[in-house]
Amino acid sequence: MITVFTPAYNRAHLLSRLYESLKLQTFKDFEWIVVDDGSIDNTKEVMAKLLEEGAIKLRFFSQENGGKHMATNKGVAEAYGELFFNVDSDDFLTPNALQEIDSAWNLLSQKSDFDTYLGIGANRITPEGQTIGGAVKYDILDTNMSAYRYKYFIKGDKSEAVRTLVLKQHPFPFVKGEKFCSEGFLWNKLSRNYKLRYINKGVCVCTYLDGGITSRSITLRYQSPNYASLLYLTIISNKKVPLLGKLKEAINYWRFNVKNRRHFELEMPEKPFWIFAIYPLGLICHLYDKVKHLDKPGK
């Protein structure tokens, strides 16, 4: 079974579109878990109607607003599927999306090193069918998530269906008052011991609406300095990330920490000695943010 998970926050008008794409799936052995992260729209009413229809296996949960990562923790805790597939509320699936993932996973299970694979990575595509981040040159690529970004320099978000059991063992940490922990933190943490099989298949149709996490990522990082620092120090401390990638994320570390003088609430990876030499570059990026980004904190 595959668990399709959707965190919902004031996107009631989009949930039915995703629901309809799930009803059209050629692969039927899946469940859909929706976690309402403190919405103030009619999400509960919409979900009640979908539950009443009973066309697919569907479970719905509500919690106080804590951010996508906290909703993910809830979804993982409740999931029954072998694979956990995050599909955001403003996305929907191609009809054969789950079939492509299941077929790739079954093929992978025949490998002697199957236990070293975290899951399947596939393409996100535009409504016109173009691959987010540009076309890729492989049909199948077995590598860890860090190398995928920093060694092969492949751009664009991907859709990952990963082992639910592993996610249950590695929940996102909690920081009071901060509501954005990038999934990149967890992927880089797990890439130390696991790899993914990336397939050149478009499975998730993305729209990236205004007001979503992607459009506000810089603001969200400034508002969640503990989580931002944890992300970048986790990448920097990852031995599978090449030096160029470490330097880039060291700049970002200081970029979002110029004004952060408080004691970190999370246990952080140790900073390498050379990171302090990168501070001026991070300061320049921070000043650029203050001038350029209209959605910066306090604006």
C-alpha cells in the first residue's frame, strides 16, 4: 500500500481537484491521509463531503496550526502504507502516478541492496507537461538526495515516495513559535545512509500558487531561524555533499543568522572552523534580502 499524504492549510477550494485525480488512479492499493493544519476556511466541510462519498480510502485529521512539518509528523504517525508520498493541496496526480511509483519500487525490491534505498523519486511537472527544473537526462538514476542536488546539479523540486517506517523513526523536531522546517533537512539527514531511485516520469502536476511555501520560502526561513540553521548545518556536516555545496549553504547559514542572537533551542551539528570566514558573504545576502524582497519579515 502507498500512503498519499496531504497537509492542508486554507486550501479547501483545491482539495477536490486532488481528490478527483486520486479517484482516477490506475493503481488502487492506496490510502489518502489529509491533515488540516489549523485552517480557518471550510476545509472540514469539504473533507466531510469527500469522506461521505467513500470513493477511496480516506482519513482526515485536524490539529492546531504548527506548520507543514508538524502536519507531516501526524500523517506519518497515522500512515499504514509501505511508502509515504507527500502531495501538496495545490497539486494533483497524473492517472498513472501511483502505478509508476509502485512498479519502480517492486523492480527495486529485487536488488540485493534493497535495504539501502529510501524510496522512489519522480518528476514534478507543469500543467503543460514540462518537467519542473528542466528535462533530465536519465531514465533511472540511483543516488542519494545530496548527490542529486550537489553532484549532478539537477534543479527543480521532485516528488518522493519514501519508506514510511524510516520516517516514523525520524520525525521532524519541534521548536515553539517556529512553523517552517524545510524537508531538505530530513532528506539530507537520511541521505547519509539511504539513496533513492529517481525515475524520469512525471507524476505530480504542480501549480505553485502565490502565498504558498515555495513563494514565501525566504520569509519563512527568517521567521524560523532555528530550523533554517538546522537545515544548513545538516547539509554542511554531510560528508556526501561536495565542497562547493557546503560553501553555498554556509553563505545561507549566515544569511539567515545575521540578527539571530538567541540560544538555539535545537541540538545543532558542530560548525566547521572555516564557516566563520564565510560570514561577510552571508551578510551581503542578508542586506540584499532587506532591499529586494517585499515579503521579508516586518514588511
